[in-house]
Amino acid sequence: MTTELIKGDITTIKADAIVNAANSSLLGGGGVDGAIHRKGGKAILEACVTIRDKQGKCKTGNAVITIAGNLPAKYVIHTVGPVWNGDSEEKNALLADCYRNSLTLAVKNNVKVIAFPNISTGIYHFPKDKAADIAITTVNNFAQKEKIDKVIFVCFDDENYQLYEEKLNRIKQ
Ligand code: ADP
């Protein structure tokens, strides 16, 4: 498994799957969630509604998979990040769950290239430095790593991009 860092908009990435930082309703929201539904079209929302009707809300740390509608990716994996409200082991573990459960779902669906946004670091206010450490460590420790060819970290803002660049370079050295 290799890792790649990209600065930009995840809705433009032609991966097997892109990950959405969704909310538990699965019915769309702001930030990256809004961008994915806007660009992907209503087929994604309809697929989310079908999942919701079957299983109810998506719990924090869990992930579900849908088609990607008009996006260049094949699938969207929707995961619900934790809302930050002070440092706690529980929140850190839930953010790690998002990455681990998304990767597990990717493997189940034969996804080889997967792109992640910086889950929870927008509206959910998770500190970016801590979130980047959790994301990189969880991806690198993923048990079925050999089944994924590439993980792309897509950073939308400069601060996240710089943090990831520094941390990923440190690992490579
Ligand atoms: P959360 O509610 O999990 O915090 P947000 O969508 O508010 O979700 O933010 C998560 C991260 O996604 C933030 O770092 C934000 O800058 C980033 N983001 C927002 N729009 C996009 C996009 N189109 N592509 C990639 N990342 C995005």
C-alpha cells in the first residue's frame, strides 16, 4: 500500500472510492458532505435513504458504502466522524474507527484506491494536528493493508496539507 497527498477537492478524484465525512443522518450536510452530494447528484442521496430505511442512522465511527453518482469515483464510503468537545480517548478512538471501518468496507468491495478527506476537522472541530496523526497511524496500522494499493489523503485547506506533508515525509525518511 502506498500513500499519496493531494491538495484539492475530493469530488474531482478518480479513485475506486472516495470517503465522505458524513453526519449520522446520512442525508447530507455542509462541508465535504455538501460538495459530494451537490456534485454526485441525487442518486447518492437516494442510496443513503435506502440504507437509512434499512438500518437507521449511522453511528459515529461506522461507515456505509454507496454508488458515486456523477462523480468520477466508483463508490462513496460515508463515515461519521466524532464531534470534538475536548480531548478524550473516546473521541480519538472513534476517529480511528472511521478510517479503519472505511478501509474494511473498501477491502470488502474490492476497492484498490481510496481517497480520504480530513474527517472531523471542519464543522466537527477536531484539532487538525491530532486528527492527522490518528489518520496516518490508523491507515499505516490497518490489518489488511496489502489488499489496498493506494490511500490518497486529500487536504482542502493549507493547514491540513502542511501537517500531512510534514508527517508523511517524516515516516518516509
Ligand atoms: P466534519 O463535519 O467531519 O468536520 P467537514 O466537511 O466540515 O466535516 O470537514 C472535514 C474536512 O473536509 C475539513 O478539513 C474540510 O476543509 C474538508 N473539505 C471541505 N470540502 C472539501 C472538499 N470538497 N474536498 C475535500 N475536503 C473538503
